[in-house]
Amino acid sequence: MENIKVGEIRVSVERKDIKNIHLSVNPPEGKVKLSVPKTTKEDTIRLFLISKIPWIKKQQKKFNNQVRQSPREYISGESHYFFGKRYRLNVYETNKKQKVEIKNNSYIDLYVRPNSTVEKREDVMKEWYREELKKVIPDYINKWEKTMDIELNFWGVKQMKTKWGSCNADRKRIWVNLELSKKNPRCLEYVIVHEMVHLKERKHGDAFKKLMDKYLPNWRAVKRELNEIVYESGEDK
């Protein structure tokens, strides 16, 4: 991975066994990544980036204008989100099993060890989010495997800094971002559909968009909703 600076813009450049140049500006910070064919000269890369500066700045401005949730301290009274709904956090100290529970459809009760650190509280919350996400994903996978007439070999959940999901089309494996546990379930479904469509069409071209239009006609609106709020939680965001 190489790093190039064009004006005030820093770009991570990766040389790959590809034919075309691929440019992306990734949430939440608007980091710029460029994938180029292995033999591409640096002058060619710089000229390409210079021509794309207005577009890059436009994308970065979108991310900068997004509403951000301040870093969580995992103390009573904080607001936390679960599947698109806002809850008030109650923190209780316990010497029994550490756990998380939804109470009265309005509160998230977090049970942790006395004098636990912010990081430990966050870990308990994250594990709960992970387990809750894993409960609902199989229904979406089964639904869309039948609809698309494809079969996944594997799906998983992990924390990702710059993507909502990822796909290995050759191995028929997809990953979804743990942060989707905080978003409305329709956002989770959109990401699952998006990654599964990559098993039929790898690039984000017209063919890909036509398939998305076919399977999920409102995908553009859901995509906008997905990026409305950037959730910040410790070192992961």
C-alpha cells in the first residue's frame, strides 16, 4: 500500500491485478482509496487524482455533514440505538453474569462488574449486539438465497471501519458490519442484498444497479438512510 498526497488530500494507493482504476471515498472520515493496475506510473496516478479532486471533496463534504453521535462512555442516562430505535441506558453493577436486557421497550439495562472500565462495558454491549444481529440474519439469508437462486457458503459479523459489508464472490462468503445492529433492520437487509448481488455481478456498474432495482427497488433510499448517522464508539469509529 502506497500513500500519495495531492494538495491537502491523502490517498492510499493499492496496486492490484486489475485492468481499470478504482477510486473510493469511504465513511466515516472520508478516507480516499485508489486501486490501480500494478504497472500504473505515479504520474498517471497523480493526473487521475487531480482530475477527480472536485468529486473527492464533494464526497468528503457529505461525510463531514453527517450527524455524528458522540463517543459513548457507557454510563446510565446515555442514549444508545438498537435496530434503529433510541434507548436510554441503565448501568447496574453485578457479581453474577454480565448481560444486556431490553426493559419496557424504552431502556437498555447493562449489567457489569463493579468498577468496570469503559472498554469492558463496551465489550459486553458489543457481544450483545453481535448475538442479536446473528439471530435475525439467517431469515434474510434464507429469503434472498431463494429469491436470487444462489447459495452462500458462509456469512459472518465483524466490526468494520469503512464498510457496511463485504463479499468474497469466489468463496461465496459475506460479512456484515456489527454497527448494523444499531440501524433500522431494512438497512441490514439492504447490505445483505447488496453483498449477495455481488455473487452475480462483482462490479458496481449498470448491471449491478439493475439487479438491485430488480430485487430491492427502494435500495437507493435505504442507502441514504444508512449513512445519515455515523455511530462513534471508542477506537472502532
